[in-house]
Amino acid sequence: MSQIMSNLANASPEMLQYLSNTPAIPPPVGVQPNFIDPESRKLTQVVTTSVILGFMVIFFINRIYTKLFLMKRLTWDDATIVLAWFSCVAYYIGCTWGVERGRIGVHQWNISILQAASMDLLIPAYLISVLTPLTFLFLKSTFFILYLQLFELQNRLRIATWIGLGVTSLTYTILTILVFVYSTPKRGESWLAHQTTPNMHRQLQMSVPQSSIGLVIDLYILLIPIIGVYGLRMSTKRKVGVMLIFLSGLMACICSACSIYYRVVLDHTADTTWHLIPVNIATLSEMFVGMICACMPSAAYAARRENSTYQKLVRSLYSHFDSLKSSWNRSKYADSSRGSSQEEKAETTHPEPDVLKSTDRKYAQYFSLNDTSFNGVETQTNEKENGMLTNDSRIASSSSELSRNASREKTSAANMV
């Protein structure tokens, strides 16, 4: 295989035809190679990483705006994060170039040897390898420089930050040099022939240890601000709020752990182009989320600043919402007013029936109808009731007289006896 690759430039047309019809690795049993329209995972990588890139760009622009127009002060961490941003974008371009033009994301048995020798595959793979330690060098140094400003009055944290900055800078500088040396072809060596050299094999073996070192440094970066904020004299609510800003770095640690897992899988498979997609997604996510975390303090500062664009935007949205609410209330009141006026008209057109006409007169007092027009009716009723009482009294007096006469007769009869 290495002899074929080394002599590819001087290959005959028959040899080129053979290489264009031969897969890079043998396919599984019963699988037919497809060099024209093979299955690809490129859409998964492009969509996922592009969405996270969009959020990263928003937070980065916000940091630049905050430092230049609100704080009006630049520090060394601004320089390192700018370098990290350019490295992240270059890494994203390399990964996207590889999946769009270089067949990364395709099963390797669906890639012919001639397609595997394409510069659209070799150059993106080279950029991905070299830019990884360089990007993390700038990105993680940004956090330590920021901590030196935040915790300059706490001696222990300041010493821990200097130690972390020194170890990170030294480690990633050495890794960048080694990866560059192992991945770059020597003078007179072609890119294709370099893929089978011992140096390229050493570079591939550095993948998992490099990610493991990165995870340890990420956890160290996450731990320093938690200890620093916990020791400050402030309310518990405010401590929790500040810790949540730094705990956003936990997402970067998760991405770093996923990157280690997928790199281990990549080291134990021959289908490298297919399994490189989750490695790219995890690595890009770690970079982009790390950039977002580094810009998070600036976002918090801009949100609290009274005259910032965000405060003006919030006030504008609130006033707009308040005006919509007021107009809705006015329309609701107008509808209710129209409904009440219609009810008044209905009452005028159809008056309620007279209670005294539908109810017995003697129950008029329970309806509180004390109109003077009803006095004549009440007088007549009283007169009738008085007449009935006079007749009853006469009958009662006559009956008492009869009883007295009967008793007298009985008395006289008794005397006679």
C-alpha cells in the first residue's frame, strides 16, 4: 500500500483506473462499495457545529462590545481570546471542508484509494490535527488570565492560577510542536506518502492522551472560581448567581469527556473517516462552549449595565408590551361599554312587569314598594279589615249575652228547688 502511494504520481493509466475502483479498506461481507453517492454523516456535523458556532459568535461580539464601549478597557485575556476565536473558526473551516469535499463522514470502504489521496481529504485532516492543541492553548490561557484579575487579592488562588497558567502554556506548547512535527511531511515527501510513516502513527497515538490532559485542565479551570467565590463575603443568593456563571464551564468538561470516548473508538477502528465525525463534533463543541464560557462574565456585566444596549432593548420591549396591553384593555372596555348600552336599550324597550299586578296586594310590603300611588289601595284594604273586625266584635258580644242569660235561668231554677 505504501509503495502504491509513493509511486502514485508516476502511475500508469491502468494503475490509476485500478486505484479508482479499489476501496481504501475492504468492505464488510455482503457490502458493495459505493464511490459515487455513498451514505454520509456530514449533515449531522455541519448542522450541529454551525448552530453552536452561531451562539459563540454572538457571545464573542458581545464581549468585544462590552470591553470597547462599556468598560472601555482591554486586558491580555482579550488578546488570547481573539487568537482563540480565529483558531476555532479555522478549525471549523477545516472540518467543514473535509466533510463537504474530502469524504470525511463516509465509510472508508466507500472511498477509493484515489479519492483517499485527494488533497481535499489530506489537508483538512492536517489542519484538524495541528489546530487542536494551538486552539486550546489560547482558549484555556484566557481563563487563567481572567482569574488573575478577579482573584488578585486572594494569595492562594493567585498562586494556583499562576501554576495553572504555566502548566497549561507549557503543555499545549509542547503538544503543538510535536503534532506539527509529526503531521508535516518532510522535505521531498508527499502528503500521501506521509500518511503511512511512523511519525504519522505517533501523531495518531497522541490523540487520546492529549484529550485526557485537556479534561484535567478543564476541571482545574472549573474548580478555581468556585473556591474563590465561596470564600467571598456576600449573600448566598449572590454567590449562587456568580457560581452559575462559572459553572457553565461544566458543559465544556462534558464535551471534553465525550471527545476522549470517541477518540478511543477512533483508535480501535479502521473506518476512520466514518468515526471522525463524532470526534469533530465533540472537539468543536468543546471549543465553542469554552469560548462562550470565557465571554460569560462580559455578558453578565452588559446585562447589569444601566445604559447598555440590552437595558435599552429590554425597556423598549417592555414599553411596547405595555402599550399593547393598554390598547387591549381599552378595546375590552369599549366592548363592555357597548354591551351595557345594548342592555340599557333592551331594558327601555321591555320594561319589567309591575310587581303589584302579578302579586297579591298584601305582599307588597316585602318588595319595598312604598310608592305614594299605592296609598288609596292600602286605605281601602284597611277599611275592609276594620269593618270585618267590628262585625266580629258584635257577634262576640251577643254570644256572651246569651251565655249570661242561660246561667241566670239555671240559678233561678235551682233556688226554686
